[in-house]
Amino acid sequence: MKEQIAKAPLYEALLKHRDGSPISMHVPGHKSGEGLDDTDFKELLPVFSIDVTELADTDDLHHPEGAILKAQQLAALCFGAEETHFLVGGSTAGNLAMILAVCKQGDSIIIQRNVHKSVIHGLMLAGAEPVFVMPEIDTETGLPTVPALKSIKEALHRYPDAKAVLLSTPNYYGMSTDLQPYADAAHLAGVPLLVDEAHGAHYGLHSAFPKSALQQGADIVVQSTHKTLTAMTMAAMLHVRGSLVNSKRLKHALTMVQSTSPSYPLLASLDITRAQLDCKGPGYFSKGLAAVEHFKARLQSAGLPIRLIGDNGISHTAYEALDPLRPVIYDSSGRVSGYMLLKLLSNQGIWAEMADERHVVLIFGANTELDTADRLVDVLITIMAQLDSNHGEAEEAVSMAAVSSIGLAFASADPVQAPFRIQRQLPEDEETEQVSVEKAAGRIAAEMIIPYPPGIPLVYHGETISVEVIQVITGLAARGARFQQAELAGIPSIRVMKRKNEHNKKVQV
């Protein structure tokens, strides 16, 4: 069995096809990279050489019978699923598909409010009505995690016709909780637990990591294999287990959201990733875990005010585990914000994953070297020394927050919200107007406001904008957050629905 697992059937099929000196009379037009070998772009030639199309010996993602089917079956064995589907559109494609698989027009689904925008888009496409459940807020960091178990149970009690429970864990900061009680609650109600586990593809593969969602009873799990494992960007997997999911509907949904011209290099990278995991086992992560521990030890010995979340002795009620490969740092002295620290790191050639007002998220890979950890600490030492010498002048208006403000956007007296259908189409321009953020409180949003990363909408179109959300948006914009709305790049403003009397007056004229 080990010999079989050690193979990568799709990757090997692509190499065999390439080495057979085929004459391409099919797409893609680059013809395995013809003409690249004597150009400045020749570094891409190995990738182009296996970038083919659906042929008899390369299989078809939308109707796998050969190499792709074998690769997916081996992936299912590796990750503990009954079925695994390869995704070439990232976890976004998986999130869309799993919602379409369980929800029809008008169906309700219980969902934690702080989800990726792709989940919101899935609701729009399905015409489903989310029962949003507000997340727990970590007291140390102010960051939202998953909803309390009692809130999910209350939602299931209030809305017994809901078709599923959808959670997103771990969050961008590597915080996760035990999902087994959530799975038990969903299954007791006769519905599946769907999990967006985009940031936890490595979970359950080493004793140092938290258990995976599949290991804790989830029915559909979407993982970004490219985020924390070794697949290429956009390569992801969707895992299925149990009898609560209609396999036929799920496969149909996947054909709707996936390209009919999937990238074979992306698919092969998923196959290779699984083969590496099966060949090396938990030892595959030894180097990366050692690098993280080395980083932590050196950081502590350096005597810097840089701290790691979870290391200050505060008890945590909003999460139960942290991702060991995802250290999240912050300046405990309060001199430099997360956004500024991110910028200072990039100025020194260290490109971190993301930042908020206070924190910077670092992601170590399975094969990160000790030298990389040393370089990271050396740069942090340099940055803090420069701040000392400048006496704080490096950042003119440090608007430091004791905790992240993101959690304020999800504050609510009742954690279980009434069902609400998010319209599939944006409103017409004549129905909307642009107003300053300060004047948007109480108005109905005509667009989603999404700080990116992490890509979680603070408000979606059709939702009434709260004072708390306004505070979060203005605070983030002032401190340098990036939004996926052009209007927020300069003077903060939001597109809102016109008040009915104003719109009617214009129509009459």
C-alpha cells in the first residue's frame, strides 16, 4: 500500500504524456510552451510542459475516470474523507458548491456571521436565507471566532427547517475550537455541519496541530490546500463524509462553479501534495515546527516588546487551540500598530500574511528553515532599535488599539439573527447614493464593505449599517486597512440605498 500511496497518479500521467513527444492539435495554444526555451520567460517552461487539456490519458475533472479519479481517491484516504473533490478555484469554489448542494431558493441555513465573502456569494447564488449567528469575541485580542455552542443550539431550536449549519474555523489568526459538539448538535437536528476550513488544511496531520474538522464530525469540509500545505495558489480540496449530504447535488454544484478548462498544473500540485504527506507522514512538518519554536525562543531571548497572542497567561474562552505554524505578533509597548509593523517588515524583505490595527500574522510552511526564523528575528530587532533611536518618530500617528476593533462589527444583544435574504443583484445606481461613512449609520448598505485580508464582510448590501460598524470602518481606514471598495481608498464613503421618499420624488420628476 505504501508503494501505491507514494505515487502521484495524475502528475505521473502528465509526465508520461509529455515524455511521449505528443503532437498537440488541441488547446491550449501555447502547445506545451513552444518557443519559450530561448526567451526571457523560459523559467515557466516546466509548468507549460504539463499544462494540457482533457485527453484520454489525462482524464476529465468534471467526469473523472482515470488519473484524476485515482488522485482524488488517494486524497480522500489521506485526509479521512469518503470522497474528495479537487478544486481549481480555491476554497471559494468549494464554499459556493457546498451551499448550492444543501440549499434551494428560500431555504434557511444557520451560519456564523463572520464568514468569508465567498460564503455570502454562495447564499446569493442559492437564494438561501441565512440565519446569522454572532461569533464569540476573544477578550485578549478583540478578534471574533466561532459562535458559542449554545447560540448554535438556540438557532437550531428557533429555525428547525434550516438545512445545515455552516462554520468557519480556524480563523485567519489560527484560532479554532472543538467542533465535535457542534457536529453533534447539527446531527441531532438531522442536518449536516459544513465547515470552511480554508486555513486548516494541515490540521489533523500532526499531533502538534488541532484535529481537523473531518475528525470532529463535519460532513463537508473545504480546505485551501495551497494556504498551509504545498499546492499551488488556487488549488484546494472539498472533502465529504456521512449520509447527510446529497452527493449527486454536490457534484452538480461543483460543475456549476468550476471551470470547464481546469488547470492541470494546479490539479497536479494537489496530487503531489498528497503524495508528499503520505510518503513522509507527520515528519513532513518537523522542519517547519522546529523553525517556529526557534523563532519563539530567539524572540524571547532578544528581550523585545514583540509578543505572541496566547502567550500572556490570559484564559481564552472564545477559542481552544492556536495554529502552531501561524504565530501572530504584536508590539506590547504600543509604539507601532500592526499595519505599520507589516510595512516595516516588508521594507526589510519580510512579507507577512496580513495585519490589523494591532497584530501581524506570520505563516510558517512545512519546510521553513531555521535560517528564515533567524532572519525574521534579526529584522524585528532592527525595527525596534530604529524605533528606539527615532523616539517614536517612525510612525507619526500611531493609532494603537488595545485590542482589534473587528469584533465590534459583530456585537449584538441577540446572537441569533432573523433570516434575511441577501439579494443576488446589486441595486440600480439610481436607487443608491454615496455618503460619508459618518453619515451612514442607520442607512441600508448598497454594497458589501470588505477589509481584505481577511475578506470577511463587515456589512453586506441590504443590511442596516450600525454605529458599531461605522466605528470599525473609520478606525480601520484611518490606520491603513485595505478595502475591496475603491471609495474607501481615499475619503471613506459608503454607497447606501436612497431613502424611499427621495427616490420616489426623483422618479416623479
